[in-house]
Amino acid sequence: MPQTVLTFLRRLNLWVASLVGVVLLACAVFILADIILRQLGSSFGGTDEISGYVMAIVTSWGMAFTMLELGHVRIDILRSQLASRGRVIMDLFSQAVLALTISVIAFQCWPVVANSIQNSSTANTPLETPLTLVQMPWFLGWTWFALNAWITLAAAAVLTLRGDYDSTESAIGAFAEQETMK
């Protein structure tokens, strides 16, 4: 069951990451078109503002994919010196800290969004972008990351309790350092 959950999350987040990639590509095309227009004496205007919003949103949504692909940076000098069981304990601790930290971030994002909703806040820029349009997907991305982190931690804990340390390491381990050390 835990492997099924992790596989489902990976597939779902691959779809999310693909969508994030399309959004980034569209943003790059938008910026490129604006650069070309500037050479012709015109401009869309606001490309820097829009690209900043896009970066905030896609970053929050892309983090869960990165976590599931073991792409987050971890410094695990001590971990590499431990036996399998010790590595798994360190991995579970690391995943728990990540899940807790991201939950705090997501929790702290909500008041920002709620304040913008309550005040009908707009950006202090010529575009006067309604901030809720930007902050809501940003908040949902952090919430998605937190949810994925907790589900992954639960699945890894079940695998560990079953004694399947190899699967636990595959789910939440830190392999980049080991590959670099060889």
C-alpha cells in the first residue's frame, strides 16, 4: 500500500511539474516577445511583475515534485557513515522536519492571502494586479507541498515499520551525496 501511494504521488506530481514547465515556457515566450517589442519601440509592460508572480507560484507547486524525486539538497555526512537502519532513522527525521517546516510555511501564507481577500488588495504597480489572484495559487502550492510531505512521511514510516529499509531509502533517502563520494 505505501508503495502504491508513493507511486500515485509521483505520477500526480509529474503531471503538476509538466504543467509548471508549460507555464514557465509561456512566461519565457512572453518575456521574449516583450524584449522584441522593446526593440521596435513598444512594450507589453509589466513583464517583470508578471514573471515574478509566475516564479513564486511555480516554485511553490514544483517543490513537491522535487521532494519526491529526492532533489532537495541535504547535507548528510553523518548519514553516509551509518548502517541501513541508522540511515532510515535519519531519513525519517529529515522528512519529519521538512513536513513540519513546510506546514509552518503554508500556515503562515494563509494570513497573507486572507488579508488580501479582506482588503481587496492590489499590487502597488501600474498593473494593479489583484493580489488574491497571485497569492491563492501560491498558498495552494505550499499547501500541496505540505500535504505531499506528510503523506510521504507516513508511507515511509509504514515501510520502515515493515522492515523494508531499501524501499524507505528509495522514497526519502539522500542518494546524491553517496553518488558524489564514489
